Amino acid sequence: MRVAIAGAGNVGRSIAGELLENGHEVLLIDKDPRAIKAESVPRAEWLLADACELSSLEEAALQRCQVAIASTGDDKVNLVVSLLAKTEFGVPRTVARVNHPRNEWMFNEAWGVDVSVSTPRIMSALVEEAVSVGDLVRLFTFRQGDANLVELTLPEDSPMIGQRVGDVDWPLDTALVVILREGRVLRPDPEGTLELNDELLFVAADETEEQLEDMLSPHHRKSE
């Protein structure tokens, strides 16, 4: 897979390194000569250019990329890059970094953003996830489809404990993705059972989250 990353700062270079390790082709774009540190990610392609300019993206052959990542420290730039990548070059997948939470509402399909990543939101979600048992915690939002990646750790009074995964009638527009148990990552097995302190990760629509939490931890919600 070929990936273009706008913004060659610490964040962009870190992403590039991970993608290269996983066997992908990476192009880093930045307009600041000081950011062009080819020795830091030697296997990446580098382009000194303004990613907000159509001519720069044409030079980068963005139409050949399957993913465009806007990882600069400027939300306006990240929105423009996402919009151009999606509308002018038909990039199938765009990922944009949100620097300021107050701007998060703009990072949607109207601006060509498929997935937005807000570091403050992720950090707060991880804090909640670490201390919350029986609470549904939203970890990540997918802009397409109004769906979220959510997590819940089964409390001791959950009626789901001992239930076969295949027997559970999950809410509409909800999918159990993975079960984390005692350091293991388990794919949901219809014949397997749910156990106390299982950490369940779901992809769920906004409107089903409360129903899902009621099903998994009804007594916890009533005690709030």
C-alpha cells in the first residue's frame, strides 16, 4: 500500500516508520526545509512542497496512494489536505490529525475526512478505560457510518457472564470485534463464553451504545 503523509514532524515521521516496518510505501511531504530529515526515515520518499497546493500533490502523484494522512500541527492545513486528497485525487482513505478539540466537529465527510484522530480525546478515553469497570468507554470515532469503537469490562454482576457468545442477541448495528482476557487477544468464538473482567471491544452505532451498556452492565448504570 502506498501512503502519503503531509507533515514530516515528529508525528509524521513516527507514523512513517511504523508503516514502513509493516511493508508499506511511504511519501513524506513538508514545506519546511528543516523538517526534511531523510536520514531519520531513510526508506521513505521525501518531498519538499506545500501539501495545500494542487501542484504539489500532483508532483507527489497522490492519485497513486491508497491512504493520505494529514498529520501537521495546523488543523486548517489538515482539513485542506484531506479535502484535496479526497475530491481532487480520489484517495480512498484519508486520516486527519485534530490538534485542537474545539475544531473536531469540522473533521467529517464534508471536508473529505474518513477518520479523525484527536490525541486529547484518545488520552482521556484511555484514562477512562483504565479505571472503569462496567462503563462503556468510547475509544475512537469512525466518521463514515456514525460508528464508534467502544470498550466495556464486564463487572461481577453482569448478566452476560457465562453466556455463549453465539447466543447473545447484540443490538442492531453492533459488532463484537475482540475479547481481551488475561493478556490474550481472542477472536469472538460463537462457542466460547463471556467471563468476569473480559474486556470487550465493539464497533457500534451512536444510537445503540446506551442499549449495549444496559445489556452488559445494567446494575452499574442504575447505581449512577
